[in-house]
Amino acid sequence: MKRIFLDDAGGAPILPEVTAAVRDVPAGNPSSPHTEGRAARAALDNARDLVAQALDAARSEITFTSSGTEAVNLALFGAARRLPKSGRILTWAAEHQSVLAALRRLQSEGRPVEIAPVDNAARADPDAIPPDTALVSIGLANNEVGTIQPVGEIIERAHQHGALVHVDACAGPRWISTPAGADLVSFSGPKLGAGRGGALYVKDGVRIDPLMYGGPQEWGRRAGREDVATAVAFATALAFDVSQREQRAQIAERQSALLRDLLIGLGGRPTGAPERLPNFATCSFEDRKGEDMLLALDIAGLAASSGSACASGSLDPSHVLLAMGLSLDAALGSLRLTTGYATTDEEIARARDIISAILTRSAAHA
């Protein structure tokens, strides 16, 4: 029987529209003046225009990257190294590891970095931004529990203090839009259904240093030959997702509610805020281990996760759940189910039967 994929937040399946779009991408170097190069340049320009239109941005504000992690790093290192060394950089304890690791590196270089606490739903507090802040980084939504952050309030508060704002929008753009006003916004292609790539929005007038030096590609922000096929894949996925958000979110909310109710009925403690991404069903179980549940579900034909895909290879407890105040046992017993655009009601019904059988059996053995 076909496997059930409930890890859309870890990486959405590649969209058929993306597969079709990249099939005939020109192979030339877009920096070359010959016919093949001009064809590649046209495809790259069309992809950039598609992203700009989807984000209601100017084409000069769009920089293609290899991944969401690169986009985050380009935003944070690129902006920070243009700021006075005394300028405070602020983020919150439940942010993605790509943000936290980048800021720890900046801290090791002598820059003042503050990691503010979150509440028990992983929400960031706009009041945590002090007047001397120069750069703020906030996620659009938490990638482990789905909590939607008060991004609009944080942008407004940070700008009142004269700080730049980076929004990590790697998690969430399939389902919700990014509030206007951010100076830098990073995106991940795999989370959109592109299978690869990423992009960074840089507001006109904001200057950042590159991570790589060489040629003038990507407005001087990212040297090296542009990967046209990856740019086309990313642009196609983003444009498709923007066109589908409202309809798909309604379906996802109904499906995830069924999964969430089941997990709670089986003894799970729900994690995250009520204002969450519509496709998230997350719980923690103090009497079970996350890796045991995931293995049993995988053997039964269901793909799930216990948190961020970037950390799922580690047996360490989730830093997000610990930041929310969960106990060590509860953090080690987390389960994250996330539906996607292709998830069917029949799959949800099968998934409920599989989950119920496995968690009931494991509880009996406990």
C-alpha cells in the first residue's frame, strides 16, 4: 500500500509543476553573450520576475541562493557586517538552528548578541527588543510546533528603534503570507515543493556584504555562476504556492485537526500556540520516546518527524521544546505530523488507524 507522507514541514514533495518547468531549462551560462547564454539569462530573468511578482517586490530585491540556510546566513552575516560593531543583534531562543548558529558565530567575533526567551507556546515577545538593537531576526512561524509569530508587531517595534529586521520565512510561506515591511526575508525551496534552492529578499536601499566574492552575479550579493534550473524550480514552486494558499490552508486545517485530536486522545500534550500553521499537529508524550514512535510509524508506512529535519539525526532533545519549558522527557517524546498539498482524506483516515494502533500498543507495553 502507498506510504503516507506527513512530514511536509521537513521538506515538501516536489510539485509536478516544478518537474515540468525544469525539464527544458537552457543549459548555457547566463553570463555568456552567445545564443545559449542569452537563453539561460532569459530563463533566469523570468524566474526572478516570477518571484518578485509573487512577493510584490522589485526584481532587484530578489537574490537566488542554494538553500534556505544560505539565505539566512547571507542575510545575517551580510547585514551584521555592515553595522557598527556595537550594534546589538537580537533573536529568540526557539528560532531555527541556522539563525542561532549564525548569531553564535557573530558573537564569537565580538558582536553583542542577545537570545531572548519565548513563552510556553514558542511565541516571541516584541517587548524584548531594547532601544540599542541594530538587527532583529524572527521566524515567520516556528518550524517545530507551527506557532505563527507576531512578525508585524516585531517589525514595527524594531523599526521604531532604527533596527533592521530579518524574517526567516523558510517555514510557512506555503500557508501564510509574510507581513510587509521586513528588510530581509529568507526562503527555502524544499519547504515550498521546489526540491532545492532558496532566495533572499533584500529591500531596496538595504546594503549587505556577500558571503562569497568573485563576479557581480545576483546584484553583487552572491558571486558564482547562477544555477538557472534551481532558480526556475524555486520560482515555479513559490508562484504556485501563493496561488493555492487560501484553498489549501482550509483543507490542511481540517485534516490536521483530526490528527491533533487523535494525538491528544492518545495521551499527547499539544505543543505550540492556537495561532499555528494550518497543517501542523504536534504533541509530546512523556512516557514514550520520539525515535521509537517514528521508527514504528515508518515501518507501518507513515513518514513523520519529531521536530526540525536539520536536527532529526540527533538524539538530543529539541532546543525549541526546552525553550518552551518542557521537561527533558517530554522534549524527547515529541511527535510532529504535518500535512501537505497532496495529502488526501483517505490518507488521513489510514494514518489515524496506524497511529492509534501503534501508540495504543506502545502504551500497553510501557
